[in-house]
Amino acid sequence: GYDIKRFGPLKQGFETFEGFVSGNVDYFNKIDQEAHKDWYIQDELKHVEGYVTDLINDRGVDWIASQQNENKDKPFFLYLAHGAPHYPLQGPDGEGFRVVGKKVGQPVENPKAVYKAMIESMDAGIGRVVAELKKQGLSKNTLVIFCSDNGQAGRGPGSAGPLRGSKGTVYEGGHRVPMVLALPNVTNPGLDCTFPAMAMDFLPTLAKYADAELPADIEIDGVDMFERVFSGRRHTPRDLHWVHGSKHAVRQGPWKLVMDGNNKPELYNLKDDPGEQKDLADQQPERVKAMQQAHQSWLEETRGGVDKVSG
């Protein structure tokens, strides 16, 4: 949010920060959709020239190079939070359109072509970041993670492919996103991991490989992803839960139950049907009941029982 001096990255453990703090910024003018200037260096509002995607990647490359020189033997954490390819749709060859104090829309003649250019620009820049790690001799002991934050926006030019739904839904198209992890001598090239991971798993995973202690006074819901995948031990499956307005979902292994108010619940086997097209609720009434009860128990534990799922 805008109160960067109280809540910004420098108050959340980061030592350096440059970027925007709201979202959906004009990639050239650095003005957000509420018509505010939004580009900071540390906690001071600044204006810099350049395309946002390039600026983020450039700063990442520069920091890796300087960090190597200043703290050669120390662990580091670099977080590059890209805006691309989120709207406004502006490729690297485009131009700014927003002005301070006036909310304005953006007509786009060929949204798919612009969207493609935005992704290609981000991809090329991430390639430069990875190349800099190799150049500085850091690639052999650096964990690199790339992922998206949500599924395609329903009205945007993106695609969820065979998955059902989009951002803002509890179907797979809303939250099943790509994630790539690379750590030499630990991950195997081309390995397709089917273990369901969530953003909450980043904290224990990164802490493990940075030799950092987790807070002892709070319960951590995430798990070390590498330990789950590569230890060879059997682990107790965990339930995954979603709530978005009146929409609820719970996943147990390959089974996923979707609930929405008083509507009839839907049950899918994601192993056989990742597109959530074959509703098996009528064939598995006991499983539906058990998963409803598990979700209700989770709601009462985590949300004080303010929600109740019926159907």
C-alpha cells in the first residue's frame, strides 16, 4: 500500500527496495490505476525513465553483481516481483498514457500481440538474471524459483488452457499456476512434481536452504517442498482449502469439492479430470459429506466459524 514508511518492504525485512507498491502501474509513466505516481527507491517517491519490466530485471542483474562483490560468502534473497503481463497492456515498444490525478482508460488495438510482447520481454530479462548468476559463479548453490501468482484474468487475453475458470474463481483455472524450481545437485532437469504446493510453502523451503531459523512463536502452515519431494519418506497428505466470497473449495489428494452457497456441491477427481468437467458428487455422496465436514472444521478453526457452507 501507499503508506510505505510504515508498511513498505523496508519494514518487512528487506534491506533495499525499488519498484511500485500498489499495482497495475503504467509501464512507462509509473502511475497506477488510481492516478497516483508509484515508483519508489527505498521509501522515497522517485521518477525513473524506462520500461518497468526492464527496470526490474536490470536492478536484479545489478544487485547480483554488486552483492557478489560485497557479500561473497553470505546467503542472499532476491525477490523480483514483476508486473508483467498484468494490465495495463503495454509492450516494450509502447508508450505511457496515464496522467496524475485523472483516471483514464486504455484502448488496445491488438491485445494478444501486446500480451505476447510483454511476456517475451519478461522472459528475456529473467534470462539475463540467470546468466548473471552464472557469470558471478553463484548458480551452483542458488535456488531459483519462478512462478505466477494467479490464473488468467477472465476478461484478459491470457488463457487457462484446458483448465476451468479464471482469476476470482475456486476452479483450477483460478489458482493452478506454473512453478519452476532449479537448484543444482538437488533438482533433476525435467522432473514433473505432482506434489500440490502453495505460496505458504516458500517460507519453510527458503529458510531451510538459507540455514535460517523459523519463528518459534507462530504456527507455520507451509512445508519444505524439497523435503516432501526428495526425502523418499511417505508424508501425511494435507487438505487444501479456498474461500472466495461465497465460493468454497477443499482438496484431499486428487479429490476436490467445490461449494457455492446453497448450490449443489461438485466433486472432481483432478488426477483424471484436471479440467473439472466430470462432476462425481452423485456417485460419491459419502466422500462429499466427509469433505464438507473437513472444510467446515477448517472454517471454524481458522475463521472463528463466521462462515458456514451448506448444500
